[in-house]
Amino acid sequence: MSEPVQLPSDRPDQRYRRIARSVSLVAVILIAVLVGYGAWRHAESNAMARETLIHEQKMVPTVRTQSANAVTDPKMLNLTGTMNPFESATLYARATGYISKRKVDIGSHVHAGDLLATIAAPDLDQQLVQAKAQVMQLEAALEQARANEQLARANNERTSRLVPQGWQSKQQGDTDRLSYAAQSAGVRVASANLDAQKAQVSRLEQLTGFERVTAPFDGVITARQIDTGSLVTADSANGTSLFSIARTDTLRVQVYVPQESALAVRDSSRADVTVPEIPDRTFHGTVARNANALQAGTRTLLAEVDIDNADGALHPGLYCTVRLAIPRAQPVTIVPSEAVIFDERGLSVAVVVDGIARLRHVELAADDGAQVEIKQGLNSGDRVILNPPIGIADGQPVNADGSGRQATR
């Protein structure tokens, strides 16, 4: 078989150029198709966006509204507080010795004057015995000095009559006169020594009285640091603490009132106290006292509420909530917090006026998270929009259904 003859026009370089031109033409056509399809999709998206925008602009949203009412009733202020005993004290040893008897323990209810413990202090007892013996010695010395004074006075009186008559010398007269003066001074010294020793006996008697540790007031023992046989010392700096006692029939509840309400707090105002662990009971008390000065760091006023605890239902140290009725200086308008709009212009509220939304810039007086007190910018009776649509504008038409809940305080 003979081989085919290759024509000049079918050379490889010419064939490659024809293929390249074909591929380029196909690519150009494909790109043109893709660009055309993209332009068509873009035009279609723009048309849909314009239709949606026109629809939204023509659509009138339905909103929930609520009437805003002015409130003049007292503001109920809830504050956290801590219960403290009406009186409390830590008893220290005033006599050095050993605990011979212990009568009470933690939780013991005692009355004023009840014996809590007895301290055995033999050294102190011996000092008292010795001091009393010295008193007896000084009393005898005083009697002796008074007898010597009487003798010197008699000699001086006799000599003073005889010297003018010449029966005694002037020297003897001076001697008897000065001897009488010396004996009189001796009587005063002996009397002063006796008084000083009696004061020492009185001091020691008071110290021995401290061997009996008694309750200073009615209360309950909240801490005990000693037991029978414990060594205790009576030192002004490092004395041994014996017991802690607290009066719990009346409790002081301490609360810190913020500055915005501090000036309205008055003594004898009613206060309601609740404890989380006793949810079904409210304890009633009164504001008994306040510091009349705000703390510089927190700008709060310390106030104390006294509550009756005769039944012992409460204990010192409990965490509680104190509810105070604070008179309002001026009426405020209360609305739910969901009605407040916060944007780059600040705080505002949307209200409905004749089917048109109007934006009102407001100034808040207080915010508890659920409701806000508006001090300025809103009038009583305005219909506020709850959860206003995003981007709501002033003058936008709206449909109000008035199904919002009523704000209370």
C-alpha cells in the first residue's frame, strides 16, 4: 500500500493556528454569554429590590401601643440590707486566773446580771486580804497620831499660859507649840494614808468582783472562747476574750440609700423587710435613724430600720430586702423599657398622633430594666409604641392596635 501524500496546506503549524483561533472564538462567545447573563440577573435583582422598596414604603406597619400616664404615688425603693443585733458586746477577762465554772454555751439565752462564768484568782484574793489588813494598821496608826496630837495640844495650852507668867521659858513654849503643829500634821498624814489604802481595797474589791462574769444585757451567747480550766489574763491590750453576746429581740437592718432618694428618707418612715428564706412572711419596721451624711466613696446614706424579733424568727447576719416608700418630688411618666429607642440621636420614644408616628426625645429619671421613669419629653395620655419597627421615622404612618399592657409602679 502506498503512503498518503501530505499537502502543503496541511502543515502542522497551520493546523495549530486554526485550532487556536477556534478556541479563542469559543472563549469570546462564552464570556459574552456570561456577561450578558450577569447583566440580565443584575437588572432583574435591581427591579425586584425597587419593587420591594416601593412595597415597604407603601406598607403601613401595625404597632402595639400603650397609654402613658403620670404617676404621683410614692416610689417603691427595694434595697439590700443586713440584719445586725440591736446591741452586741465581747466580754473580756478583768481578773487574771483560771476558769473555775462555766455556766453558758453558744445559743444560751441570758438575762442582764446572769452569771456566765467564775474566775478563780487566788493571787488577787490574797492581795485584797493584805490590803484590808493594812487598812487596820493605818486605822490604828491614825488613832495613835490623834492621841499624840491631843497630848501635844494639852502641853501647848499649858505652856502658853505659863510662859507669860514667867513659870516656863519661851524656848519651852516654842517647843510645845511646834510639837503640837507637828502632831497635827501627823494626824493628817495618817488620815490620808488610810484613805489611800481604803481606795486600794475598793479597787481590789472591784477586781475580785470581776471574778464573776455576768451578762451586761438580755441576749443570746453567740461565741464562747473559754472552757473550765482555761487560763485567762486581765490585760488592757491583750486580754482574754470570754464570750460574745447579742441582743436579738430587736434587730437593726442597715441599708444604704442612693443619693437620688437620700433626701426623701425620714425617720419613723415605714419599711417592709423580706428574707429570701422566708418567702411567705413580711416583717414590718420603721426607719429609726440615719447617718445624716452621705459616704464619699459611694454617695449613699446609711439608714437603720428597727424590726421586732420577739419570736426569734430572724437571726443577725441575714441578708434581706428592704422596701421603702419614697415620696416623689414631681410626677413622672412610666412606660415599659421596650418603648425606648436608643440611637445616634440619644434616647427617644415613638408616639402615635392621628395615625402618624412622632419621635419624642426623652430624659429618664430611673430605669429598673422592665420599666423606665421619664422625667421630661413625654406627656400623660400619649400613646407610645412598644417595640417600634427598626428605622421608624418621624412622620411615618402606622396602624395602632392598642394591645400593650399598662405600666404600673
